[in-house]
Amino acid sequence: MIRIAGTNIPEQKRIIIALTYIKGVGKSLSGRILKKAGIDPDTKTKDLKENEVNRLRQEVEGGNYKIEGDLRREIKTNIKRLKEIGTYRGQRHARGLPVRGQQTQTNSRTVRGNVRRTMGSGRRSIDKT
């Protein structure tokens, strides 16, 4: 199994798709990385030779891309900054509500942690005997 930038890359997929398992690498960036490394995008990950894997690893980790830990840290500091200056988006982040204008009366169960606050919402069943 190949490990690049702290992420295990699946072996059964094409390399252009497998690189998208790294946080911050999408399909277009994956294509650019492969072009710079000189690797065919249609090859499967398990078919890569050792020197190709090394070139790929150098390009991903040595290139000036924000991936994995750096990207996570930047996102976290941006959210923290929004909370500190008291913006609307920061307040929504702090309360754990949707940030981008979605409705919350009926949807947003995933953001709120699947909280059901109405009577008879299936929390427990009542025996009718």
C-alpha cells in the first residue's frame, strides 16, 4: 500500500482518482501533479513502479500545495478568526448550525447532530394497552 502525505492511497483505483483521497487534492490538481511527475493518469496504483511512486511523492509533498495538515490548520484558524471577530458566520459555527444559509426548521439534522426536539419524534415508543 502506498502512503503519500500521511494518507493511504487505494491500490485498485486509477492513480488520478486515488490521489483525490489526499485532503486538498481534487481531480484537476491530481491531473496537474501527474503531468508534472510524468505519470500516465490511467495506470492503476498497484502498477506504479518504485521510481514513479518516489517522483509522485516528491511532487505532492515538495510542491507548493496546501494539503492535509496545513490545509486543516488553515481552515481551523479561519473559523477561529470568524468566531473571535463575532461575524454571523462565526456565530453559526460556534452554535453548530448551518453556515451558508440553509433552512433549519426541517433540515440540517446532520449539522445539529440528529437532534429531534418535537413531541412524538420517535425517541421512545409508548405502550397502548
